[in-house]
Amino acid sequence: GDGARGFAEAALDATPVGGVVLAQSDSLAANLMFVTAVEGARPDVAVLARQHLREDGERTAAVLAAAAGLAPMSGAAPPWFDPAAPLASILASGQPVRWELGSDAPPAGLLIALGAPLVAVRRSSDGPDKADGGGADDLAAASAALARLFADGAADDRAARAAHANALVHLGLAAFGRGRLDAADALFAAAAEVRPGQAQALINRGEIAARRGDFAGAAALAERAAAVDGLKAGALVNAGRYRIQLAAWPAAAADLERAVVLDPERADAWALLALVDLQTERPERARERLARALALDPANADAVSLARQLEARGAPP
């Protein structure tokens, strides 16, 4: 279908002249690199995969040079570009920067104006941008833009559904970060409808339910997530954590024991199992499991918290 091209063209339409696009997903980065590098669209825009900026230093410099109008074969890079700190120098360059929402948030201290499929980021010291970061209406506008982008449904296009669901999840995370729980929950619910196997959407809905005190609903959502996707161990840890809040010790233990079978290296799961053991009067096993958690990750918050509780009671961890 035309979903891939539409996704790329929408991103280019949202990028000002001379802009730098910092993409992350294969769905957007590959599409944008094709239409810019192969087809020659928008030669003024530098398209970069931000997770590869440092390891692809020569390519990063060449792409920025070409977008800046420098001879691409000269070896020159824009004078502001620092290969030792590529992301920081791009963000400090004064160039318009557009960021694909993904697993990593933009660095702290930047103003963010939400959009789809890209958000505008800039330093507060760089002066006004057309989108002035964090405005009251940018979440609604981004949601509407995303809906338009996938308006044809693309029901039989699995790649389009995956891209749509991922974009909804990341927009939901942005809303969650702003404390807009109702909006975030609606976006996560939409993602799970577009792609029923979207475990991240279910996990995030569970976190919202827990924030609202609905630990039973949160556990149910986390267990649904564990049933449909590869994030099983993390979802089961979340479910166990919510069951602990309900003092549902056998159910919590069942979730957490499934988690450590799937991923024996999860310190948080071992620490929470130790907590369940303490609550169900199995102190020796609790100490063994806590010791395993601390050996795996001495800084794990769950393990450290339980060790401090034991110390306060006069019992060695």
C-alpha cells in the first residue's frame, strides 16, 4: 500500500527548510532515507537515525554537510558539528530539529511541541519556533494529525498497523509524561485496537489503572500483555507488583515465578518474590531470593528497599 510513502511525506511536510530529522524506528528512518537519498526529495533536510549518530559519524557529517549545501564529497562538515557529541551539537546548532517519538525521550531542558509523525524540539534560548513547545493544544493537534495520516485504515497492511500503533503509544507516553492520564489512556486504548498484540499499550494502560488505585484492573491488563507479546517477563513483574498491592500473595507469586522462569536475570522479580515470601512467613527463602536480587543488581530499587526494611527490623538481608 501507500502507507510507507505517506508516513515519510508527512514527516517531510512537517520539517522546515534546512531541518534535521532525528528518526528512530525502521518504519520512518528507512522510508525517509529512501525518498531523500534515493529519490532526491528535500535535499535541504538531513535524515539521521539518532541511535546511530556516533557509530555512523562519517555518514552523519556527510548528510549534515549535504543538507547545508556543502560539497558532499569534500569531507567537510558544518562548522557547528562535533563528532564527539553529535546529538548535543545538532540540538545546539540552531537548525530546526524534528524528533520521532520513540523509546528515548528528547534530552531534558528542551521545549517540545507534539506532532505526528514528528515533534519539534528546541532549546528555550534559541528564540521562538512556529511550534512553541508544550502548548495546550499540541496534543490534540498531534492526535488529529495521526488520525488523518492513517485515515484509510490500511486494514491489510501489517506494517502500517504496526507503525500506527507505535505512534499512538509514543504519543500516549508524551501525554502520560504531562500528567494527562485520560488522554494517555485513550491513546493506549486506540493503539491496542489498531494492533491487538501491542503489549506496550496494555502495559501502559495498566500503569494508568494503578495510578488511579485500580490494582485489580492494572494486574488484569498486565497479564493480558504477557499473553500476547515478547514483553512477557516485564508484564508479569508489573502484574505481580499490582497483586502485592492487593495483598493477593499467591497470585503475585504465580506471576513473579513465571517472570523469573522467562528471565532469571530480573532482579526486580526476585526482590518482589522475596517480599511475598516475607509476607507469607517464609523468611529463609526470602533472604535467599533477596540475596540473588542484590547479586544481579546491587542498585535495584526493589531489592534495596527490602534490604533496608530488613535492616530496620534487625534482620540481616
